Amino acid sequence: MTRKTEDRESVRGGDVNETLADAFRQSCLAELRAPKAGNVHIFADGHRMTVADFEKSASVAAPHMARIGATVGQRVLGAMRATMSAVGSNTNLGILLLSAPLMVASEKGGTLRQSLSAVLGALTLKDAEDVFAAIRLASPGGLGRVDDQDVAAPPSVDLREAMRSAAERDRIARQYVTDFADIFNIGLPILQSSVKAGLNEADCVTKTYFGYAATFPDTHVQRKHGEAIALEIMKEFQMFDLRNPSADHGRILAFDRALKDRNINPGTSADLTVATVLAERLDRIRANSARG
């Protein structure tokens, strides 16, 4: 039995859209093939995680993310359970939280952005319960405790409202209340202009990642190291003018080593990058389907 078959058979209660599963998987792999300073990629592991961990996570999560008719919460929780079973650590919580609404939206009519807005507006208390359970499974670093809608307790509001309570301190939560504004207004324009400029896929992804990391303080860095360090790291990213990342490959890898030596991981920027690549792929799938 192949790995893909095993992953597919682990999904219960619904069929898998294999086209969308592959889009999710390939988006995760594309992000790994690009040098992303401070994060895990094929040129350097880091933070006690390996590329193989992320590759396996993408493989086992994909069928859950592409389960036809599943809710946002069901996709996140199913994929996180599969990830923890496969690799035993949190490699992809942020990716799942950002990707699940995009995957649900891809099953709807209209543009991806219009469909996504409708999906986010229809999130339920059950979505919140499932996502809170997934977060507890992942036990992400630097999470801490909060007074309102702490994941250690059952949620009392729907998922979008729960995310609203965290939006000021978490850039991923913020996407839920802004209709993924960062994805559509920052990431996609960088990615699409890079593609039009003829850059290879890895360079397009690297430019997108650096674009995020240079635009706002990474909230994963902020949770673990504080606001001052997060601001400092953002300014360090701003020092790169990556018109052609391949030409700056050595400098990027030197910066990568320096960040990892300080245990700095701009993980939120990496998660947003995966979601951006996925959104671009889903748009292409919709366009190809519309053409017949």
C-alpha cells in the first residue's frame, strides 16, 4: 500500500478531492524548497525539526484538508491528529489554520476571495471547539494563558469571534477577522509579480516570505522573544532587497544561520507564505476549471 493510499484511507466520513489535496501538499513542499531565513527549508533544518518532518506532515494532513464537505474545524482537527500521530510534534498548526478556510472556500462558487469571506462569516461554535482541541494537541510554543477564549477552556463563541479575541497578538488569528487581508493585499501581489517577472518557484516563494517578515513583526517571534526582538528582526529583514533571491543565496543562508543561532523562527511569516502559495494554486485550479 502506498503512502498516499494510507493517508487517503485515514480519512473517515467523507471523500477526498484529490486535486485539492495535491494543491495543499504541493504548496507545503514549495515552501520547503525555498530558503527562508530562520525557518526550516531544504538547505537547513532548524529548531529541532527536519524537512522530512514537514514533508510527512504535509502528506498526512492533505486528505483531511481536502475532505469534501468537511467544516473548517473538522479539517484542522483531523489534520492535526494525523500530524501528531505521524511526527509527534507541531510542525503545521498555523498552516492548517490558514489553509482550512481556503480549502472550504475552494468548494464554493464565485471568486476565491468572495467564497472565503462567506466561509469565515459562517463559522460556528463547533468549529471553535474543534480548533481549540487541535491547538491543545499541538501545544504551540509561547502560547501562554489569556483571560478571554483561552484554548484550555471550552469556547463560548464561534470560531471567528474566538479569533477576534486573539487578533491583536496573533497574525494568523487576524486573518480570520480581516478576510485574509494580508494574504490578498501583501502576499499574493508579491508572489504574482514575481511569477510575472520570470523568477523560478523557489525565488518567488522566498520573496513572498521576506515580504511578510519585512512588513510586520512576526507574532511567533513576538510570543517567544518579546516585542522588541520581533521589531528588531523585522528591521533586519528590511535590509534585504530581493529582486532576484538566487543572486543573494549565500547572504540569505548566512542570515538563516544567524537567526537559528539565536533560536529565532519567523514561523508566522512562513505559515502565511504557505497559505499564499496555496491561494494562488487554488485560483489557478478554479480558472482552469472555468475554462472547461
